Amino acid sequence: MNTTFTTTRERMIAANQAEYGEHAQALRWVNTTQATAAETRRAETLATLAERITQACKQTKPHYGPLSPGCQICTQGQWSCLFINGRCNCRCFYCPTAQDDTGVPTTNLIQFATPEAYAEYASRFGFSGVSISGGEPLLTYERAIAYLQAVRHKMGTEPHLWLYTNGTLVTAERLAGLKAAGLDEIRFDISAVDYSLEKARLAADHIACVTVEIPAIPEDAQRLADLLPALSDAGVRHLNLHQLRLTPHNRPNLIQRNYTYLHGESVTVLESELTALALLQRACDQRLPLAVNYCSFVYKRRYQKAAARRRSAQESLKAHEAVTENGFIRTLALTGEPERIGLQAEHLKRCGLPPDRWTLNAKHDRLGFHPELWPQLDLSAGRLTIGYAEAVLSAQVSYRCAFKEVRLTPADKLYIEKRPLRLELPLDESDRDYFRRAVIEASPVPKTPQSPAQEEIADFEFIRPGLQDYF
């Protein structure tokens, strides 16, 4: 197994144990022997498929055939998912949260009580894709239509619009209404309806792109493998597979099944990932016209979250700061004796470098600078530090951090708070060299950071590649 991030692993294990408390002992956690065998099996499967699949997004999203239009937009970080309600008429054992409250349409924990406010939000942040999810969106069909129409009216034909449904409330009339409202793609969770393709087949006559999006349930592996040709015959163009995730809500259901659990940023099911990869291989071996995408948990955790951070970061960024690949705002600074730091500032002036790319405080003992100025500075003149912050969208302002107000409509506004995560991380000579090679020069560096500072830098700077480690 890859033991690159030992400290990070220890933190994850502790957090997972704390989340489930006394129930953690009842979970069947993967052991070292199982993890090694499973990682070997996974590596062999991916090696067999190497010439036939794409391992997109730093190898976190293996897929056979093209991604659906919505998934393509997601990989570009241009997707907004609106939870139109919080109520569902199915009770799937794997559902991560309770679905018993209609509520107010919400995205990123921000409520949008009117279609107009949400449309302004989608337009203001330049999303090229918008999805309607739930709950079950068709339980509030008229609400879903209103929000689709508002986005289409505000943004025209450009954004790709899609909707998630279990299909139980789908009718020809509602499909026609969704199409008229501008829907481009519809995604069915057929595992909620005993894998019936009836509604997906009906949708293929109305909506341009029909996708099936389901969790990879290990005990249904053979049934799903046998179903692959039928999906294509029913007009389904894309199959998206997700990894089962344990939550406090679904734990009583999942604990009854003979699953093996993996530590990570959330607890996931080992057999679910292996099932997804086996189905990917089955589709390849049969050369089906059906495109199959494994949307791994680490893809969602790493790429989707980084994309959200990057969007907000651009709103809070100062000219001498930069946004990392992982979406955090980075601040570089040289601190020390005013005379020596002041000389560095004078040097930048004489070189005619953009004055907004650096900033000198009133005491002249701290010079903040953009990374493009790195070669122009004598970094031995002081102590080099890095700070990281996260820009977070919020419906209310906490007044604990710097913030920016974003007005959507006369009655609707939200805030972007710039929340410090790591202040003034000092870099010694070795850490400075690591940062220079890894970030400034984008050169290959050892996979294993050589110090706690390097590990922090790696976590803030980069989206880690590959599927999750098994531990």
C-alpha cells in the first residue's frame, strides 16, 4: 500500500472513529492483508483496461466511452447542483441523509427561496451546468420547472441543465414539460425501483440525453453486469457508478450487510469500488455502446470541493496572492529586519515589476509577494512563510473574517468570507526547496514529503492523484 501520508492517515482514522463513537467497533474495517490484496486486484484491473479507458482527473475518474455532458462540465468545475427539496418517496438503504422535509431549494448550504435569486446566482458565478436534485425533484414538480425556466430565461441556451430522479413520478406529460422548460439531460437512479428501465425507456423519447446514475451495490454485481446491454437498448447513453458511503444516517442499514469499510475523509465501502471497476471492465470486454463512468468518492471529495473553492477564491483574491490547484488562497511573505526587507522592496521597484504583485507593510518588516516574483527576491534576506485561506460562500456574515458582499437581487445577497486556515507557516531551507521545485517550477518531487511543513504544502497546493488508498 501507499504510505505517503502517514500523518494524514492517522488524522482520518481518528476522525472516522470519533464520528461513529461506540458504533465504530462494530464496523468491519479493512485489515492490512485485505487492503494489500484489494489494491493489487484494483491495480491489475486498471492495468488490463489501460488502453481502453480514460483515467481522467488525475486518475480519480476512470471511464469507458465519453462522459455525459453534465459530467464533462463537472470535471471543469463549472457545475451547480440545486437541491430543490429534501423529501423522497423511496427509502433506499444507502441514502446518506434523511429525506423527509420539503424545505427550501438549497445549494452550498445557501437557500434560494425564489427562482430568480437562484438564476442570478448561477449567472453571477458563470456556471455552464446546473442540475436539479433532491430528495425526489418530481415531488415538487412545479417548483423544479420554475427554477429550470428561471435559469434558462436568465442565461439563455448556454448552460446544460439536468435533473436527478428515481423515476417513480415520471410521465410522458412531465417529460414534455421538463423538455419545454429547457432540460437537456435526465438521470435515473434505477436501484431505487428494482432496476426497472421502464421510465428510462420512456424518457429516451423526450430528453436528448438519458443517464443512469446508481451506487455500485456489491450484492447486485451480477445483476448489473447482466443489465448492461439492456441499458443501451433502452436508450440510456451513460451509466454513472458511485461508491457506497457510510453515514450516521444509513449506518443501521449498511451494518446489516457484510461490507468492508475503508478509512478516509469519509468512510466508504471497499466492495463497492471493486464492483464499479468490475462493471467498467465488463462494458469494455463486451464493447458496448454504453459509456460507463466510475465517479469515485475521492473524485467528488477532491475535484468538486476544489472547484467550489476556486470559484469563491477568485472573488476574494488580492493581486499579490494566488489560488492553488486545490482551490486555496496562498500568501507568500518574507519577514525580517525592516532595513533588509525594505531593500527587497526597493529592488522590485527598480526592476519595474507590477506594484500590485507585492505589498510592504507600514513597518517595512513584511513583504508579501506573488510567486512570479520568486526569482527576483533574495529569500535569504528574511524568513519565508506561507499562509493559506479558504474563500467560503455563506448566507450570513460571521464578522470574524474579511468578507465580500455579493448582491443577487434587491432582496437577496450572499457573502464570501476569507477564512484563514494556516497562518505564517515557516519554511526552512529544505521546505523552501520543496516548494520551489513542486510549485514554482512544477518539477517532479518525492511522493513522500520529508517534513510536516511539506505535507501541509502538498495538502493545500495539490489535488492528490489516484483512487483512494485502502487502510
